[in-house]
Amino acid sequence: MQKRIYLSPPHMGGEEINYVHEAFESNWIAPLGPNVEGFEKEVAEYVGTKGAVALSAGTAAIHLALKYVGVAEGDYVFCSSLTFAASCNPIVYEKAIPVFIDSEPGSWNMSPIALEKAFEAFYKRDIMPKAVVIVDLYGQSADMDKLVPICEKYKVPVIEDSAEALGSTYKGKTNGSFGQFGVFSFNGNKIITTSGGGMVVSDDLDALKKIKFWATQAREPFRHYEHKEIGYNYRMSNIVAGIGRGQIRVLNERVKRKKEVYDTYKKAFSNYPQIQMMPVASFGKPNYWLTVITIDKSSGVKPEDIIIKLEENNIESRPVWKPMHLQPVYKDCEYFKHEEDVSMDLFERGVCLPSGTAMTDGEQQRVVELVIESFK
């Protein structure tokens, strides 16, 4: 059995160990410390926001952003349907109700047409959502110039879920900087990792101060432990923040390498019309976190056929995210589709291919050959 090829494994740059070693040498092992503050500053500077708060996960970042904008029991929150469950699960943490919005075919992200339909329907009911969670899927920006003005028209705040999109841009502006809050994930499979962790960024420093307060168990400034609000144990540790500080120094290199991986797949599949690449929208530059293909249904090949064939050869791949409106746990939630049901179609036809930045040319060629072999 040949060496396993993973979907998107961690790739250390070399400097991470220096920051971790510094944490050990200074005995900053307990949560918080210089690495946390340094990582927050470096991410905020990279994204172009006034501040950031490092947290234990991107999920925690979404949760506290929703809490800050006032989401509470019985409220509604609009959210992209084609995404991972972490985008919408925090809505339910606050006992609110998700409403799912379809994708548009040009970027696979939230459809402005579907979003407008949702707002019009809720306006007629004399109800407004408390927030809209717009996801930048697979490292590509949503069409912000169409989506954000719709939210502004109805005076509803935007939370940009850029968990997969650190290093991506929209019309020259860095993703994560749109809306009231931006959210990133540093899970092990992301373009840079802290092994596990997340970040919320914003220009609203008062909001970030409140989020930091909640994330540290809502402890009041007394000598004793005083709590007037419910808090959470959501802060990032000084050790894993050290990994992040080393990783962010190679972020631009990782984006460049991810694009090379995408381009290699694109060239290899160019003579196979039954294979289409995930489109790259003209309005931005993605970070190419995962290379995703869709399969023409007339080919007779299903995504599962390719996934099984790759797995038989010790290669990890995955289907496209199953849309949240199709998940059993959210089966009773409302869903507003594009002109056709885009997200369901992408789930039925999509395959995420290995996209690791340390993957060798030979390993990628193995993947290519097996995918093509699936059609013979």
C-alpha cells in the first residue's frame, strides 16, 4: 500500500517551533500570553481590521458574534445552506432558528436572488432576521457587493464566515473584513492551522472587548471571582497561538501552492468534458483551499465511484458539503433556493480532491490518473 494522501493535511513552515519553544521557556503554558496577543495583532493586520480575538474554534467565533448582535431565543438567522454545520449550529446554541439560503452557480456561495426572496418573504410577515451568516465556501469569496447591500437595506448585520478563506480577496479587499464580524478557523485541515482554533475580527473594538470578556468566562474585574453574565471557556491557548504565528508567516506561500495544485488538476482534466472545475469568480482571488470538481450526470459516474476508487488506493477525498437544509437535524427549517436548486445539485455531483500544499507532483499525478480511470 502506497503512502496515504490526505485531503488537506497540516503543513508546518519551520518557524512554529520557535514560538512554541518560547512559550515553554517563559512558562507561558497556561491560556493567554504573548503569542495570543501577537497572533491576534498579526491576523488583524493581515485582514485589515482594527482588532481580533483568538478563540478555541471558528465555531466559538460565530457563536459569540451572533450573541453580540443580539440573537436570542425565537429569533431568525439567515445562513448559507452549502456549508459545514459549524456555520449554523451556533444559531441553535442561542435557541434561535436558522433559515437557509441557496447558492448561486458562479461562485457556489450565497445567492443574492435567494437572499432577496428570503428578506421579501420575512418582510411580508413583519419579521426580520437578527443576522445573516455569509459563507466564503472552499476559500472563494461570496459576491459581497450584491449581498451586503441587501442586508443593509433591511438593516440586518452580516457575519462573514471566512473559516475556509483566510488569504482570499474580493475586489482587492481581504475576506473576513466584510460585515460587522469576520470569522476564521485554524482547524488542522485549513490553509494555516494552530491544530485547532479560531479568530473573530472586526473594526468594532468595543464589540471585540465584549466578546473577549464572554470568552474568558465573563469574569468581572474583582479580586474574587464575580460573574454577572454567563461566560464561556473559549480563549485560545498561548501554545497553539505560537503555532499560528509561525503559520501566518507562510500563508502567502500556501495560497500560491494551493493555486498550483488547482491549476494542475484543471490542466489534467481539460480534455474530459464530463469533469468541471469549481468556477473561479471574476470578482475575487480565492485561496484555493480545496480543489473541487463536479461530474456531469450523463457520464454515468457518481462522486461516490471516484471517492471509493481513491480510497481503495489509500487516497482521501470527500463529497461536497451536504447542504444544511437537507440535514436531518435541520429538516424543519425554511430554505430559499436560487432559480434552480443549486446547492443540492452541487452536493449530488461534487468531489473534493486532495489539495495539500506538501503533496508532491507524483502524488497528485496518482490522484489524476485514478480520477480519469473512473471514467473508462
